Amino acid sequence: MATDVLYSGRAAAVAALAVAGITLTSIPAEAHPGAAGPGSRRPAVQGAGVRPVTSPGAPELPDGLSARSWMLSDAGTGDVLAAKAPHRRLPPASTLKTLFAVTVLPKFTAGTVRQVSATDLEGVGDGSSLVGVEQGGRYTVADLWRGVFLRSGNDAVHVLASMNGGWDATAKEMQQTARELGARDTSVKSPDGYDTPGQVSSAYDLTVFGRAGLANADFAGYCATARAGFPTKEGVNQIENTNRLLSGSHGMTRYPGIIGVKNGYTTNAGNTLVAAARRDGRTLLVTVMNPQSGENNAVYKEAGALLDWGFDSAAKARPIDTLRTVGTAPGDDSRIRTLTTDTVKVKAAPPASGGASAAALWGGGFGAVALALAGTFIRRRHRRRRGTPEEAA
């Protein structure tokens, strides 16, 4: 009944991505002697106004940007290319699931099987987006993550959080992860992004979470998947990613070079989106929060326009700021690669004790190099005990 993903890349390539990725954004900025501290952000991104690059030859920003907050950055270098109120604290909706995945995804191998109990599904909010997890059903961890990334399934989030030690414990751990990544605008109350008093994030922080996620091969594979199978009592149900830039649905065409990441919607948040695209060896990340134009698909259109501007401007533009995380050498975003799988093939899940674990891919020299490069953040995380309208958060 359970399904598992078959990535298009070879295991060695996936392992290489994982090894390289851990040196990019998962190490907290404070652990690096040259990283900026909490009070050292440049004034350029502090204000509420729009701050684009001002370099000669850079094109004007696109017209019609109505979002309350947005930010465009180079995922490889960490350069912020343009922004509007990037530290404005707003409800994030399901884009907060990026932080949930960064926190929880490394803990459980893809083939681990969970039989869902009533307790696992307690507290799923009214009106939540669901992938169709059923009490008594048996699902691999890979099934559950596809439910999270493709259908923004709060039922799948609840099961994974239960495996991680519970809802409240997961929220606290997410908060700690945010701080370790230098994301100071985020307050986590509900791991699935459901509207909850006091829960906020920012375009800056969500970009940090998306960048950290892309440095993980499993995260990158899930968030780039447009369509996949999800197990049901009757067999396998085909699900489609609710990110319309990725799936090319509901009046949108698939954005050229799109590789993820996560969209969201709630009453309080409006439409939110973290999107990444790669062209000509450069990966850009854009976060758009709550467009006000009222236009259909506004969050996707504004994100696409900013990505277009970024690809036209990136080689000419002088950055206005940089993400406060350990990054690659200037001009090198080779550590941001993804498996851009449009349709995922499915196969029978391995036994609960088996599965293609990340550890199995890290044999020999790769494992030694990874452990040498991981840093304090990753080492601490792997030592922790494992716990047994478009889409609503």
C-alpha cells in the first residue's frame, strides 16, 4: 500500500549533494567567525520600502508588485538582490512547512513505515488542507513527506510531528532551528502553518528556510516533485503539487527552471510562496507574502516577474544585503542542485527496518567528509533522540 520515490539521479550524486549541502546553510551563522551577528544587518533591508539594486545597467523592477512583503536572493551566494519590507512579521501559512521539513526531515529514513493512530491525527485544524492520511493506514515516511510538499497535508504534518515527539515539542524544536539559522523574525506556534495567534515569519526568514532546505537532497527532491502517487485503501491516488509555478495548473504555466519550494494560503496570511528556479548555473529564491492586487494567481505572477527580473539582473546587480548564513564562495552555487522530477515513479515500500536511508548513501569517504564538514548544528541534530481556497495551511 505504501509508496516510495525513485529519484532520477544516481545514489552517488544524491550523496554528493547531501555532503556538499550541509556546508551551505545548515550551520548557524553565529558558529562562523565571519558571519554577521543579530544586530549587524545592513540598513538597506530594515525599512518598509522597496530596496532594489541600483547598479548601472540593472533593469527597473517589474510593475504591479502588490505583496505586503517580498525578497529576491541568489541561493548560491546568499546575496539579496531586491526586497520590500523583508523583515515585516506576517502570518506565513504553509510556507512555514519549510522550517518544519528542515527540522524534522533528517531524522527518519524514507522507507520507515508508520501505522497511523487516532492520536497521530488529533488537533488537525478545521479547513486544513489534507492529503488523505487515514487512521490505521500504513505509510512510509516518503509518503508522508510527499503529502506535506505536494498537497500541503496537515494530516501528514501531524503524523510526522507525532513521530518526532509531539506537536508542542516539534514547535519548540522548530523555533530553536530558526534561531540557529539566524532567522529572528519567526515565532512558531503551529508546525503546519495553520493560523494561530502570535505565529509569524518574514520574507527574509522564509528565504533562509528555503535555502537551508535546498541544501538537503531529500528536501530538494520532494519540493521539486510536481506529481506523485499517494497510497489509499483502494490503491494509489495521484496527487499534484499545489505550487502552480511547479505544476503548471489553474491558469499558470510551469516556470522555466522551477525547482520548488512551497506555497501556502490561510485567511490571515493570504497567499504566500517561496519559489526557487535555476538557469545557466544560477539559482534564485523569491519569497512573496500576501499580494493585495486581488488578481487571480497574483502570488505566482509576482514571484515569476521577480524571478525574471533577477535572472536578467543578477550578473549586473550589486547586492543590497546578504543572508546571514554560512554560504559558498562568491559565484558558486554548485551546492544548490535539485532533482527536478516532474512525475515520480512508485514502487512497493521496503520493510520498516530497511529503506534507502541517507546513511546508506554516505558510505566510505563520503561519510567521513560529511561528518568533518557538518559543523555544530548538524552534529547536534543527528544526536537527538528520534520520536516514535488554493490550499489552506
